[in-house]
Amino acid sequence: MAAARLGIMGGTFDPIHYGHLVTAEAARVEFRLDVVVFVPSGIPPHKKPYDVSPAEDRYLMTVLATATNPYFKVSRIEMEREGPSYTVDTIREFASRLGPGIQLFFITGADATLEIVTWKDSDELLRQCSFIAATRPGYQREKIEEEVTRIKDRCPNGIYILEVPALAISSTDIRRRVREGKPIKYLVPESVESYIFKAGLYKVSNSAQALACET
Ligand code: ATP
Ligand code: MG
């Protein structure tokens, strides 16, 4: 039997948006993945805790956003692990739980893919998975190809560029829009939009939140 092909999409998902969802679905179809697992980070290593919404809120939004796609799943693996969320620990855990009959595809935006070499235990990480780097059609294609070629030798299972349309959406922009009272309709699924307003996320600026944390 052919090895099962598992896509892994890590992120802060604060909040999850259509850029993430379109990318995951395009990767699933293009690379014939059996499942794509979204992995909301617990404590992101590069962000201060008060910058990020509670993991439970980010997890619930990810569950809501993926509920209509039978091939999408959400994992609590990073939320339940103590300390900062390092991708290599997550991949190690997936690999050991699932055994050798599985091929792992790590899906990221192209900018994030090129940073992987700076992540914890990057050599091990690069050995464990295939990589899918999502980019906008035509966007800095040459530069991305050049950089991918540079790290290719360290990725025995392959590193691939995937062109995905409509990628200008970012969580940072969505948080700013909510703070400024601007609409986020059609940038996130309606269920996520409702959750953001119900839970009162992103209403105060990060600096005000930080101040509140300190007092
Ligand atoms: P933030 O603006 O807070 O950094 P983000 O929109 O980049 O948020 P993350 O949760 O940081 O979202 O990203 C998770 C993964 O999704 C990363 O690999 C990132 O490169 C990728 N990604 C983010 N936005 C998009 C998008 N519009 N299209 C495709 N991939 C994306
Ligand atoms: Mg980001």
C-alpha cells in the first residue's frame, strides 16, 4: 500500500483566514494529501505572550473554519505541550505516533519556508518532511526559486513551490481591521467572524493589552 500523505499546516491562526484555507486546500489537491492537519501554536517562540490571543480561542476558530472540509483536521498537540512551540518537536511527535508508513508535507507561506533554516534543529526538521512553499502567482518567483535552490540539498524529501491565488490576506491586517471597526467579511469564514465579535477579540491595541497585562 502507498504511504499515507499527511499535510501539516502550523501557524498562530490569530485568526485563521481564507489565505490559510485556500492554501491548505490547494496543497491537498496538488500533492494528493489524504488529510491536512492544522496545528495552532501554543506559545509561539517569536512572539510575546500578550501579543497573542489565548490558544483556546485560536483553536476554536480553527475548528470552526475547517468544519466544512472533511479532509481538514485540527490538532491540540502544540497547545498541550509545555514551553514554546517548536515545529521540530511537533514533527517528531507526528512521526513517532504515525510510524514509517506516512509521508509528512509541511505547508507554509514561501517567506516562512525560507526561514526554516533558522528554526530549532532545522537539519532534523528538513530531513523529516517534504516542504510546500505557497506563493502568489508570479510574486517574486525568481527570488523564491533561487532561495529554494539554496536549501534544496538539505531537504532530501523535496521542497516545492505552490502558486496560490488571493494571498494578500494576513491575520495582522484582520486584527487591525477589527480594532479600527472596519469589516472583515469575506476575509474569514462567517463562523470565525462571529466568534471574533462574540469573544471580543482584537478590540484593544496590543500596546494597551500589554499595559493591562503588566498592571
Ligand atoms: P500574522 O499576520 O499574525 O503573522 P499570518 O496571516 O501570517 O499572521 P500565521 O498564523 O502567522 O498567519 O501563518 C501560518 C502559516 O500560514 C505560515 O506558514 C504563513 O506563511 C502562512 N500564511 C499566512 N498568510 C497566508 C496567506 N494569505 N496565504 C498563504 N499562506 C499564508
Ligand atoms: Mg505570519
